[in-house]
Amino acid sequence: MQFRRFLFSGLAALIAVGGAAVAQQAQPAAAAKVEVTQAWARATPGKSTIGAAYVTVTAPAGDKLIGASTPVAGKAQLHQHTMENGVMKMRQVDAVPLPAGQAVTLSPGGYHIMLMDLKAPLVAGQSFPLTLTFEKAGTVETKVMVGGVGASGPGGTMAPMDMGHMNMGSKG
Amino acid sequence: MSRANNFQIGGLVALAGLLLVGILLAGGLVWDRYQGASSTTKIGGPFELVDAQTGQTVTDQSYKGKWLLIYFGYTHCPDACPTALNDLSLALDKLGDKRREMAPLFITIDPDRDTADVMKDYAASFAPDIVGLTGSAEQITKAEKEFRVYAAKHPTKDGGYDMDHSSVIYVMDPAGHFVTNFTHETDPDQMAAKLMSLAS
């Protein structure tokens, strides 16, 4: 009797796990997949309640990044920086185009995911979850590593070496 | 002399008078233009602002004898301003003893949101010697004018606003004269090299 019950519950668990696995696979497999790597952000200075997150996204079949959300901020928006005659402009955009097979890197001076109404400061060395929404691929969650207050890349505080060509990114 | 003649002379005198007034006006305008043109090349001048860290009023005279490294930005700027301030701090790190001759200032162009309380600790997060300055709208506008800084609110969809603004670092000599400026194209090594060559 005991053994039978054990068997039953084991079977039930197996079915549940299998079902979940199928469900999980079904979502991204339905459309083109995207690969999200090198998610990073800068630590926030002082009492600042805004921040920016950067990621590298590759969509093998082409896609669009259309939104983002994170539990650490009240709002997350897609923004683009441009520099015209020495004047820096920041604009919210509806989407970041992801040409097929091309790695698109969001970085200072170009596109960024603006984090507004941060619930707590972003601290170097910590990480937070970020959910990205794609037009075709649906949602993808990634882990954002927080670098130094002036980090210029996913390497965290080491990145200053790269400043030469990162160049405060005015090419927007 | 006939009446008609008198009238003619009177007319001539009036015409000459008008001409003279015209010449004077035109000359005045040209002079004004000239003056205006020469003053547009001048960057920097007296300012009165508030040190966000201490709450004290400061002026350009407060930093007399030092090289002023001035960046105008705002704390709700997630990307360009931190990059500029970080580059400036990396450059300062390379100056050794000469760092003491520098007064790096971060002046907000968004006094509505960047109160002294909001600004406090912001600039120092990048380097302990960068001073955050705010002030009344009038004080900020005056400083922007003196430094030919462009700053304008750009409304966002959610009812807030971003700032469009000149993003350069001005280098003023200890006498308060503009010497050069660094842009987003200038990397910290180049900044440091220039500052080393300028400082005695």
C-alpha cells in the first residue's frame, strides 16, 4: 500500500516536471530565439534614483527589443542618446532594431535601458534581474551585473582601459 | 526769398537731419553687432552658485588661483553625465601633485530637480574633489549664459522631462580665462596630458 502511494506520487511529480519543461520550451521555441549576454549597469552615484542598464543582444532571425522591466526600478524605458553639435540629447524610443544575426550592443552614448524610480541604489558588485521584451521572441530574463560608478563596459570597474575607443560614446 | 524757397530749404534741412539720424542709428547697430560678436567668443565669467555639499554660496572668486574644470550636467542623466564625470575623475587620478591646482566643478543645468540635497554626494561619488554646484533658476541661467551652455527641457511621454544640454568640460586658467575644452572625444589620458602641460 505504502509503496503504491509512493509510486503514484512519484509518477505525478514526473508528469508535473515534464509538463513544466514542455511549457517552458514551447514559449521561446514558438518564435525566433534571442541571445542576451553581457548585461551590466553602473553603480548609482549619491542619492540618484535613476540608472542605466546595457546588454548585448543577438537575434539570429532578426527581432526588435520593445520593452524592459525589473523589480529594482519603478520604470524601465528604452532610450537613445545622440550628440548634435556638442549638445547631448536623450530620447525615449519604442524599439531597438535587432538585424538578423547581428550582435547589437547597448552601450554608453548609444542605446540604454533607463531605470527610473530605483527602489535602492545600485551597488557595485551586486546584480539584479532584468526582463527584456522582444517583438517576436517574447520575454527573456537576464542577470545584470553592477559595475563601478563610472564603469564603461561589462567588465565592471576595470573598464577604464577601454575608454580610448569607448570614448564617452558620443557617436550615439 | 520766396515762401516756396524757404519751404524747400526747410525740407532739405529736415532730410539732412533724417539722414544723420539714420547714419547714427546704422552705425550704432553695427557697433552693437561688433560688440556682440566679440563677446560671443568669450567663455566664462562671474557666477554665484551654491555648493551642494556645504550649502554655502560660492562664486568664481571662491576658486581663485586654481584651474577650473567645469562640466554642466544633471543628476537625472544616466549616461552622458556619469561618463563625463568619470573620465574627468580618471584624468584627475593621473595628475599627481598637480591635482591640488585643479577645482573640478559639476554645475547642474536642472535646478528644479537638482536641489542641494539631491546633488549632495553625487559629484563626490566620482572623485572626492569634484564639487557639485546648484542654485536658483536665475543663478543657473546666468552661469549657463556666461559659459555659453545650451540647456533645454525636453518633455517625455510620461509627463517628465529630460534635458538637452551642451556636454563639454571647460578648462579655465587661474585668472578665470577660458583656455580649452574637452569633449566626449577627449579620453582621460588626453585630458591629463593637457592639464599637466598647462599647470605650472
